Amino acid sequence: MSTGDQERQDDEAPEELESPPGLPKIIKFDSLARCGDEIWIENNGQIYRLRRTKQGKLILTK
């Protein structure tokens, strides 16, 4: 994947569902994990892996 392709993907916002006012945003996992069944998340210098199992459940590991 070229740098230009990566920039285009980063510019695309994840699909959000309508949430009632005052509630957290709901984002579909498929829109975050466009290229597979896992995403890597950085939070305060720590890296986490969020993946979907074959049964459709989510597992977050550090």
C-alpha cells in the first residue's frame, strides 16, 4: 500500500450509528477493521489489540 493510499484511508471516517444525545457514539467494528478482523489501538503509550473471534465476539488484549 502506498503512502497516498494510507492517507486516503485515514481521511475516511468510520461509519457511525445515530446515538441519542448524551450517549457515547456507536461505531461499527467493520468500519474500524476495514482490512480484516483486528485493529491495533494506542492509548497513553500502550498498544492494545482488538480482534473479532470466529463466533463474532470481541477480545481486547494488551
